[in-house]
Amino acid sequence: MERAEWNAAYKDVTSGYQTLSSAAFGAYSVYNSRNDDGALLHYTNGSTLCLEPNTIVWNNSWVVDKIRIMDSPTC
């Protein structure tokens, strides 16, 4: 597997989602590099997925459009 380049990074927020940048929108994969915090992914079809710390999700037919950093590893 070839190492991909980072094209976006997101910070802690107190509430709400952060909209993905144009570089990250429709990405092939999302990696949560945090050690203790989950990343709640929001898809354009309204579905969500909790990405636990230090895990990756590969793109399926859904498109991630927003992300929310959670103060919990399990969202």
C-alpha cells in the first residue's frame, strides 16, 4: 500500500461539525490519528460513522462532508 499525503486536519471543537475542506471532500480514506478521541463522520446521505482512535475507514459509495471530534473514543 502506498502512503498517501495528508490533505486536511481538524481540531477540537466544543460542539458541532466542521465542514471538510475542498481538498478533503470525497477523500478515498479517513484516518483518525488521535489517541483518545473519536471522530464522528457525517456523510452527504445523512448517515454517520464513529471512527475510533487510531483507525482508518476506506471510502465506500458514501461521501464524507463533515467531521466532529468527540471527547470520547466511542463517540
